[in-house]
Amino acid sequence: MGKARRKNENGFLFEQVYDFILHRIERGEWQGNEKLPSIRQLSLEMKVHRLTVFKAFQLLKEQNKVYVVDKKGYYVQIGNASKEAESPPIVTAYPKENQLAAVHAAPVMYQFSQALIDPNLLPNHYLSDYVKKVFDLYPKVLATYATVEGDPELRESLAHYFMNIHKTYVTPENILITTGSQQAIHLIAQAFVKPRDTVLIERPAYSAAIDTFKNQGANIVAIDITEKGYDLDRIEDYMKTYKPRLFYLNPTFHNPTGYVVPVFQRKRLVELAEQHNCLLVEDDAYPDIYFEKQAVQPVYTFDTTGSVIYVRSFCKYVSPGLRVAAVLCPPALRPALITVKSLADNGSPLLNQKIFLHFFHSERMQQHFSKLRIALQIRKEIMEEELSETGWQWESPKGGLNLWVKLNDDVSGSDLLKKAIEQSVSFVPGVYFDPYGQDHSRVRLTYSYMNEVKIKEGIRKLVHISQSLNGKY
Ligand SMILES: Cc1ncc(COP(=O)(O)O)c(C=O)c1O
């Protein structure tokens, strides 16, 4: 078949063009009876021969996805439009919900669903001092934009901070400030993932990251994370087979499990990523919340070839309201990331960055960290104590904000949640953290948001509800 049948690892070229067109029809970008771009236009846009596009159209026609109007061109077949009838007038590219947000929205008295820190444990009182200080130091702070990359003073100070704690070389130019790490994940997905690209993701994984990559149209392939870390042979195999664009990982006090991937695996992972040209996106949201010893070195510190993007959130335990996170990005990838950041918001708010800058480097901040660790450890132990008679299973986490709990066989996390919410208790069913949506036996219980009394009361209620579900009451 000559050039049009050129085959690469993603299949025949015309199949890729077919995928591209079909995907857009399915997403509602091209609607029923809408004229599609011409063969010529598409061949220019996709840099393929016209015959290749023609072949793709033929296949779409055979499958009743498109029809031809003589001398006019190809149109989207209305038969595909059952979804369109229900669609809102504005096209929603991926009308999928953010599952976590839906659970968090439930108004309950016993809140074990949000992986947030109890606001009473944050140094609210002192923050106002820093707000005042910032206005004194920068009287025009509200009168200017920040730069897209983030405030130069903050990036400079964070470069020193990272060099100090990680003993690695970081320059301010490597740093991009984002509005929380959620934005960083979103920007990375936009900059580096095209629809149908394969993305590796841990199983279980932070649910909003799964949703972000899925919404970008990625083909998700999961890698189990256990208390021992990853199966590296499997990762290697997947990298060879699927040629993923990136691997999103949260290797330190992982959400939801609390696991920490051991150092030898971190080193090997970087080698594999380099060999297979797979970007590692390391999400680090809780490194300072440890109960025994400090977290091990992040994966990015073993990278010498620019294979890792490191995303460090400061939201959780510095000040969630400021929404400050930093991305350490290899130089070659910076321009793409900065472009999507500028398209998203032209830079995170300057005031927040300045307040964060002065607060984060203060003596008080360090004292706050040590007190916070103790308070959270106590809450974790109280929750574990309350669960000790249930027969539920979990690995006691050495850091982070959550217990990752396996229920008894006869109860599903989602059923339990339905009943629990009726009685004002919330948590997140494990299935939300499963990229394949199959794990019904686990739940994530956050111990950082409720105080000790509420943890005792709420967990007792939850245990009672679960016992009534499996017929013990
Ligand atoms: C692993 C992980 N990454 C990212 C985020 C998003 O955090 P933020 O946007 O507040 O920085 C969270 C929040 O729960 C998280 O657990």
C-alpha cells in the first residue's frame, strides 16, 4: 500500500488519523451534520499524505460515523448524536466529574474525606503579621502582576531552600510557581500529554491526578504501589510495551496509602525513564509530615538528564489559602510549561507569593512543623486505636494525612459511604483512587482534619454503620 500504510508503534498511519477524527467527534468537537475539515486541510495539519486521510475517512464512512455530500465533503453522521441531544449548548470536551470534589461537597459533621489539615492546627494568628509586613515592604504589591514564572524573589529563595535540603543544584530559572500542585499537574498534562498518549500512574493514586490525565484524553496504564514500592520489572516492561509519555508518581508519603518508595527504586526508576524516554512527574505534597524519620531524597535528585519534573506543594501545611506550589522543571521542558501557565492565568497572585515567601522562611514556620507532626501523629494513633477491633487492615503510615484501610470482605467502600453520609460521616471510597475503578474493598480515612474528640465519635459511628451493613446489628 505504499506510504499510506507506513506503520509505527501506534499502528498504521491512517488508523491514527482515523482515531484523531473519531476522537474529536466523540468529544463533541465536531457535531452531527457538521462539515469536517477537508482532506487537504487535515493532511496539511497532520503532516500526512492526502491518501492517508482519505483512507481514514473511508473507514469512518464504512462505520457510519461520517457521510459524504457530493462535491462538498465529509459530514458527521447524526446517528452518533444521542449524546449530543443531551449535551449542553456549550461543548464540554470531557464531561467527567471530579469524583473527590463530589464527596467533599457533602455537608457532614465527621469529615474524614478531605486530606486537609485542621485549620486550628495552622498558625493563623501569625499569618496576619506577615500580611502586614508584605504591604509595608511592597506597597505596590496589589498594583502589579507577578511574572508568569513566579516572583523572582520567591524563586531565588526556593532555589536556596531546595539546594539546602536536597543537596542538589537548583537555579531560580528551573522553578515555576503554580497555584497549588493541582494546577501544576493540570499544566503538565496540557503541555505534555496528547489525547491517546499513554500515561503510567500508580495504583492506587491521587484521584484528581487520575481524573486530570483522563480528561486530557490519556490512555491510563496503572502500576501497583505497595509498602515495598514498585515492581520495577513491570515498569520496565510497560515502558517498553506502551511507550508512555510520562509516569505520574507520588513516592513520598503517598496519597492515599502513606507508602514511601525506597531509595534504590528511585535511582533505578530514573535510569528506566531515561532509557525509555518517559518523563517522570514526581508529586511531593507531604514531605515534612513524617512521624519517625525524615523523608528520603526525592526522585528528581537522582536525575542527571532532565527526565524528572518535581512538583512540590506548600499548600497543605503552610497555608492552604495561599495556594503556592513550586515546579522544578528541566530546562528543555520549561518553555512548554510556561506557555500553558501563561495561557491559564498569566502567573499566580503576587500577594500570595510574597506572604508565603516571608512566612515560609521564618523561624515560626519551622516551629510550626514540629508541633504539627506531633499533633497529627496523635490523631493518627487515636484513629488507629478506634479501628483496632474491627478486623479492618492497614499499614500504619509513617507520614502523610491518611489511613488506607481494607474493609472486611462483605462491605464495599461505596455502599458504606452512602450509609455513612446519611449519618453525617464522610470518607473517600478506595475505588476513586483506582485508575481502573475496581477496588471496592478499601477506603481512605483522613485523620488530619477532625480533632481528637471528633475522630473518636466519628469513627465509632462509622464502625457501627459498617457492622449494621454486614448484618451484625
Ligand atoms: C498527592 C497530591 N497531589 C496534589 C494535591 C493537590 O494539592 P494542592 O493543589 O493543594 O497543592 C494533593 C491534595 O490532596 C495531593 O494529595
